[in-house]
Amino acid sequence: MTSPQLEWTLQTLLEQLNEDELKSFKSLLWALPLEDVLQKTPWSEVEEADGKKLAEILVNTSSENWIRNATVNILEEMNLMELCKMAKAEMMEYGQVQETDNPELEDAEEDSELAKPGVKEGRRNSMEKQSLVWKNTFWQGDIDSFHDDVTLRNLRFIPFLNPITPRKLTPYTVVLHGPAGVGKTTLAKKCMLDWTDCNLSPTVRYAFYLSCKELSHMGPCSFAELISKDWPELQDDIPSILAQAQRILFVVDGLEELKVPPGALIQDICGDWEKKKPVPVLLGSLLNRYMLPKAALLVTTRPRALRDLQLLAQQPIYIRVEGFLEEDRRAYFLRHFGDEDQAMRAFELMRSNAALFQLGSAPAVCWIVCTTLKLQMEKGEDPVPTCLTRTGLFLRFLCSRFPQGAQLQGALRTLSFLAAQGLWAQMSVFHQEDLERLGVQESDLRLFLDGDILRQDRVSKGCYSFIHLSVQQFFAGLFYALEKEEEDRDGHAWDIGDIQKLLSGEERVRNPDLIQVGHFLFGLANEKRANELEAAFGCRISPDIKQELLRCKAHLHANKPLSMTDLKEVLVCLYESQEEELAKVVVAPFKEISIHLTNTSEVMHCSFSLKHCQDLQKLSLQVAKGVFLENYMDFELDIEFERCTYLTIPNWARQDLRSLCLWTDFCSLFSSNSNLKFLEVKQSFLSDSSVRILCDHITRSTCHLQKVVIKNVTPDTAYRDFCLAFIGKKTLTHLTLEGHIEWERTMMLMLCDLLRNHKCNLQYLRLGGHCATPEQWAEFFYVLKANQSLKHLHISANVLLDEGAKLLYKTMTHPEHFLQMLSLENCRLTEASCKDLAAVLVVSKKLTHLCLAKNLIGDTGVKFLCEGLSYPECKLQTLVLQQCSITKLGCRYISEALQEACSLTNLDLSLNQIARGLWILCQALENPNCNLKHLRLKSYGTSLEIKKLLEEVKEKNPKLTIDCNASGAMAPRCCDFFC
């Protein structure tokens, strides 16, 4: 089948899918290992494509074999069996998968040697033994059947183990990446078992596991020695095994654990597997395929090592391992608790803290939460405060692992020191030599091994690690918070930075794992938690810790404005502390804040701290899609709320309810802060309910907003609700409503009521991107006649047209109108509109600023305007004609008007083709009757003649400023010049 035939068949199949089925097809397509060109295709194009377009994209970016296999398997997975049969019949009939390019065909000749009596069987027996050893070493007990299901779900994304994955000439490099503890290593080990499983592969295949935490302690060796160190029985077979590299899978586990300087993996390369080299050189050579280029590679890493890996790996396939999904976490809670009511209560408590819920993708964290909350419930204690913060949960977990009153000061100091030392060294696994270097005895750790806070490696008995990275971060925070003893003050924490360095932005970038340590440190500064720790273990939190934290924060942010990242970091720390007095002190200096809320956690952090920011004057707010879900879900809640149970209320509704509760608390700052005068809400995905909550606080008499900007906000009805909230708001003087939306009649009515209200004090109104009907414009302009407060009207990027503008001009000829500045930028006006506008210039005694930028009025329109300017009654001072299709002839009209002593002092002619008209214009600029003080022009490259001409004009008219830097992307906005 040729490509056109394939495209036609694929198009026919995809066009039979309905909208939901096509969406599902795309989702399953995204889950497959994509070929290189399709990987680089913007996925937004795929999401927006209909069936015909999707077929075109696939044919242009993917091989025919890949398309056939992927289409058949996706349709089968969607249970669309009729279409699946059609796909098999139509697509496979002419295009059976060709195996001539399959590297494993090369095995055929090699297999003839292995097929000699006894050789092949012996080799297979050897690998069966290896697989059995791997199972006994790693698999048994590592996960239960529940966790196994999660692993198997991810396994289908591994291309060299997925039967529907198209064959390719070059071997795969697969990178499993994700946060700590989500199952990357477990998945990699399962891949090894499947790779070597004799039942899944007709040929003998080999798998080697390279643990970077082990390799970091090895000296120089050959690659053969490196892979055979754990398999002495295979030592004699290594040469013949490596000669068949296409049958080998190398698993490089925990790349971030490899202790090498930046760039060390690419400093040297080696292709000789018998030559001794430092381990980083051998690994780097393997990853960039200089060593054994035909082998399959599977790398696991946390995000911090991805940058180095990108410099090494050739065409890698990145697979993010997400660990427990929401449904996995819910099932885990049900299984752990047994009692559904208790399980769901605990699950909802974890969900109420988005940061904690995100950590729950790691099974170890789910176990910590379940263990802690179940014990509290059994004791009849209230578990709600425990899940408010991560610090509260981890402290309660620690206290639950040991008897009340246990004197563990020394042991806790030792473990917290070890945790801090490891994080500063970017080390999560501690070997025997690490413990000796730090002066830690293995006996010091036994208590925490028994308490399931530490774990010991099953193979390398001398290796220890915390059960999860977040536990290590908690203990590192404890290291800073504990009251120092004399020997600590003398200092033996050799490589550990002080608190100021810990909280610095530089360290946050260099070592992201330290960020959470700072959060836990603020959390441990809470007085109640300090008392809880002292009662449980006899350990005292330093009484000076709060002051030290305040000094550090003040020093870090002194004399410089807070970036968005820094602000969010401050708010997280303050929330984690749950100390309102501390929050008041820290946020007191903030007068202007710009915040982008991307998730429920950030709403929670803001609601805790910003209500204490009493000197806040300006707030710029952006809300990402997904914070509120009400208007963005297809599902409609059609059940009575009183009869709802946990199972009948959809997940999104529960999440939205939590978000709205936090949003209500956050919005209280608008009605409680009398100093807040300026609110900007831009590029925001709100919902009907969240808008109503915000408007409710705006309408209160304690809200004193003066300037409000609403720009590109959804839903469209938000504009109507905001207008309704502003009716009778006498403090409001400036209002901007911008966004590409269709004006509802109710919204126009609300806006008209706002302007008509006797309390209206609005002086500045900007309307941008709205599509209103002529009738709506007529109603709006009629109301303007009665309004005596509005001085500045900006109508930009609107479909006003000449017809609508004529209605406005009629209003402006009314003797009672008060408009001083008028902007009609990009309103699709023509020269005809300028004729009516010229009459306004003559009769209006108030209008001093006019902007007609981006309207194609041409030279004729300029002629009409200049006729109005020539009248002595005209008071216009500023005229913006940027990008108005003006040529040499238009310059002549302007020149004549300027020489007649018109009132203009500021003129913008940028982005017009008037190069030839400059000489004419310059004659007027040199005329003593010309009152112009500021002229803006487009830059005309490096024309020496023009530059010389303008310099001569400046010499003759020194009061005139000529701005020629208004070209292309550097062109200033019209409003900058206009206002």
C-alpha cells in the first residue's frame, strides 16, 4: 500500500469515530512510544485535528508499519471491534509488517552457532538461573500484587517489550524519569525479567543491572569487569555475550546517584570493553552508544539528572513514571484501613492538602499517611490538623513510631545530621564508608530501622536510605531547628550550609532537594509542634529559630523586588509554619504583588498569608486552567446534594468545592484590606462560582478598589458579573474590560447601569476585544451623554466600524459631553469615519487626545482630520495615527495643518510608508508656527540622507523631540504615547 492509499484508509477509519472516540484515540496514541518526527510535532496540532487532519499528520510523521500496528491495537483497546476488523482487512492486506529491517534477524545466523547440541540449552539455562536470582534478590517482597498492577500498567509503554511497537533499525534508549519513590527501579527490574523471560522471546537475551549508587564507590575497571562483578559464574561467557549486543539490555538505575562533577560523563569516551577506565567514562560511553551501540538501554533517573542525560543519550524515549494515580491511592487507602468510612475520610484529608496529595504518588508516602491517620483514629484523636501541613504529618508519624517520652535526643541529632549531610552532598544512599566518614555508627541507626524510618539494602547490607526522600528532608529540617549543643556549636557539620545559604535562591537552583528542607524548617518553628517534639523525645527546638528565619528572609529579599518564584516560596514557608504572627511580620513590607495561581495548594498558601498583608496596594492575579473545574467539565451534576454520598459526587466536584473554600478565604482580603486600590485579573480560567465569590467581596462597603483591570478571563459571563459588582461603587475610577468575547445583552445592560448610576465616579474606561451589535453600541453611547465623570474612553480591537463610530461622534457633539481622551485603536474604521470625526474636532472643547491607530483611514482620512485641525476652535493636542496606511500625500495634508498653527503638540506617524513624505513634513517642522514638541516616526534603517535631514530639523527646532525607534517588534504601544 502506498502512502496515499494508507492515508485514505486511515482517514476513512478515523472519520467514523465520534468526538469522544476520537479524543480517546488521541489519548491512547499519546501513550504509545512515538516515532521521532511525531514526537517533535506540537501535540496541540494533534489535539485540534479532526479525523482527516489526524490521518494526514500520522502519514507525514510516522512509518507505515508503525501506523498500521498502532491503529489496529488502539482500536482493539477501545473495544471498537468492527473498526478493528476493518483496519486489519484494509491496512494489513497490502502492508504486512516487514521484518527485513529488524536487527533481531541478524540473530538467525548467530543462532546457528548457539543451536549446536548443548550450547543453546546451556546458555538458556544460565539466563533462567539469572532471572531466578533477580527475582529472589529484588522482586520477592519488594511489592505486593497491588503495587504490581501499577507496575504492569506502566510496562506497556516500554517500546522493546511492547509487541505493537514498530520495529526500528537503531536500538532503543528509554529513560524512566520521575520524582523519588514512584517505582522507577521496580519498573526497571520488571523490564529485566520480561526481557530475559524465555517464554516471551524465542532467542536467548541478557540483562545487566548497573546501580549508580553502587558504581559511585567503584574504582577504575573494564566494562567487562563492571558487568560481571555480581555474576562470577558468567565470567567466561562475557566475551561471547558482549559479541551479541543486540540481545542485551543494560539497566542504568538511579543516574542522579552517580557522584561525578558536572560534565564528567562526556569528558572521555571508550569503546573497548576490556580497557580499564573510571566508571563515569564507561557509563558515558555506554549511554552515548560508543560502547556496545546495538544494546538496548533503560535508564532511571530523577529530574535533576535529565539535563546531563540529554547531552549523552541518542534519540531517547522519555517516559514519566507517575507512581500511584488518584485511583491507586484511593484503592490503597481502602485496602489499608479496611473500613470504607475511615479510609475515605483519611483519603479526603490527604486530598485537602494538594502538596501532600502530590507526594502520595509515592507508595511510601501513602503508607506514612495511612499509618499515621489510622493510629490517630483508633485513639479517637482528630486527624484534621495533622494533614494541614506536611510538617504536621511527618512529625506525627515520627512521634507514632516510638513510645511517648522516649529519650532519643542523641539518636535524633545523629539521624538529622546524617540527613542534612546527605542532602547537601546530593546523596540519598549512605554506604559504610559514608557512615564512618561522618562518625555515625551502624548501631545508631538500628532504632530507626526498626521504626521503618530507615531501610537497609537487601543486597548491599552496608547501604542505608530513608524510606522516602521527603522523610530525609524532614530530618534535615530538624537538624537546623534543634537547639544546638556545645559540640554542635563548635561545628562538625563540615559540608552543611547555614540557614541563610539553605534559603538562598542560588542553592534552590543548584540543589532543588533543599527547597523542601526550608519548608520543614519553617514548619518546625511552630510553637505547638516544638512542644509536641519536646514531649515525645525530650528534644528542644531552638528558641531563636523564628528570629533567625526572619533575619534570613529579610536579608535575602532586601533592596530587590520579589520575583514570582521567590514570592511563592515565601508563601509556602509561611503556610507551613502556621504562625500568623510570623506571617504578619514577613508580608508587612509588601505593597505590590503579582501572583500566578497554578494549583489549589497555591490558593491555600495565598489565603493564609496575604490576608495579613495590610499595606498591600496592588494585586495582579492570574489563575491557571484546572484550579477551578466547574465550567470546564462535560459532566453535569444531576443529583440532589442532600442525597449525595462519597461515591455519587464526582471527583471534580469534590476538588472544586475545596478550591472554592480556599478561594473564599483568599478573596476576603479585598473586603478586609482598606489599602488595596488596584486589582488586575488577567489570562485567568475562573468559574461561575469563583467569580461570584470574588464579586461578593468587591461589592462590600469595606472594599476600596479604585482601579480594576479584567483581561482575557473565562467564562465570558465573568465580565457581566464584574460589571454588576461595580454598579454604585463610588471608589472605582478606572476600569478595563478586555478579551475576545461576544458581548451578552445583559453585560451591556450592566455596563450601562454602571455608567448611569448616580454614584458612578468612573473616569477611565477601556473596552477591548469585544464584539457588540450596532444596537448595543447605540445604547452604550446614549448612556455616555448623561455620564459626567468619564474623561478617558478607550475602545480597542473592537468591531465598531464606521456605523458604530458615527453614533459615538453624535454623542460627542453634545455640549454636555466630558470626554478628554478618545482611543479607537483597531476598530476597522475607514476614511468615511474621519469625515464625521472632523466635525467633532471643531465643536468639542474638551477633546485633547485622539488615537486612530491600526485603522486603514489612508490619505483621504488624514485630509478630513486636518480640515478639522485647521479650525482655531479645535483643542486637540495629541494625535496617534500609527499604522494607518498614510503615504506622501497624507504628509502633505499634515504639513499644511502644522504650518497653520494648529493645536497639536504630539504626533505619532510610526509604521506608515511616508519615507518620501518626510521632506514635506520637515518643512512644517522648521516653520516657527509649528507647535509640535514630540514626533514619533518609523525607523528607516541606515539611510544617511534621512538621518541627516532629521538632524537638521532638530538643530533648527531644538524644542522638538523626534523618536525614530518605533519599528517592528520594538514599536511602542499606542497607549504609551497617547497617555
